Amino acid sequence: MNFDLQIQKPLRELVYEELKHKILTGEIASQTRLMEIDLAEKMNVSRTPIREAIRELAADGLVTIEPRRGAYVSRISIDDMLDVFEVRENLEGFAAYLAAKRINEEQKVKLKELMDLYEEAINNDEKKNSVERDENLHKFIVECGGNKTLQQMVNHVQELSLRFRYLYYDDFSHYKKMPAQHRLIVEAIVSGDCDKARLESEEHVRKLKQYIYDLDRELNGNEH
């Protein structure tokens, strides 16, 4: 990453964003030890912004700092994700409700475009693009609701979900089922049906949660 081209942001923030992206997408794997010297050399920066970024990532819950052991990328588990999706169900249901209530005509056009781009990536079996466009679609729905506090809350929860997707969605057939669910949400929002938008969004997250339950049983034989 060429930090010199992005001098509009503090170096600490750039380092934080880069490390965060690598953790969320699995480029830096769970339980990897974060060595300040190595990271500083690889990113061509001093150890100070690396140290500050690691502290921020620890506050986000993405890094665990242990006395005498150093900093490690936090472990991710099925139970962690179930916690995340419990929160997502309510937050995103409310976000869809607000979007249906407040969306304007220009936003309706963009929402449909984002839906088409997402579906195109799915149909072309493009995993990386599918994940990114799915996130873009969800973020825009929240944006249409016009509640900045909700945007911040949903953004954090969706980032945690993003890490899960890159790690566990190896079976692309699961993605194939999702455009139909998203279509129902988008159609309800565009039509201004607040209650239906909330219900469809909550149902979408519930199906994701069920997928996690099933995956847990398949991998570990656990019962929740």
C-alpha cells in the first residue's frame, strides 16, 4: 500500500484501515501474532503507527493483547457469529423500515442498480465481488434511512459479519439463494412498505443465522 498517495489521512488511520481490511478478509488469519517490527517493515512505516493501530484493533475486538505474549488476531467462532447475527436481525430490520419510510426517488434508482450489480456477481460465481456488493447493498439501505447513529452501529456489526463470510462461505451454493431474499427487501423498500421491509430483512438475517446453526452441527455436532 502506498501511504504517500493518501496523505489526506493520518498515517495511524491508514495503517489501522489496512490491517483491519487484512484481518476482516482473512489475509491475516485468526491467531496470527502481530509483530510490530515485521509489520513496520512490510508497510514501510515506523513502529509507532503500528502500535497505535493494534490498540485500536483491540478496542474493535479484532485483536487480543496478552501480557508477555503480545498481540494476536482474535479467534473467531460460531458462537461469536451467532451473537453478531442476533444483533444484526434487529438492527437491519429497523434499518430497512426507516429506508422504506424515507427513501427518495434518486436513492430508489441507485438501490435497484446496486441490487442488479450484486445479482450479476452471484450469477457469475464471483465470490469476492459478491461479498463486496452484498455489503454495499446493505450499507446503502442503512444510508437511505438517514440515521447516522444507526449507520455507525450497523457498520460495526457488518464488519464482524464480513470476517465470517470470508472464512466460512466456502460453499458458494449458499450465495445462490440470497439474491431472491434481497430482492424482496429491495422491492418492499422501493414500494414504501415499511413493515414488509422490516419483516423481509429480519427473515433474511434469520436464514443466515440458521445457516450458521447448521454449519456448526455439521462441523462439530454441537447443539445450541
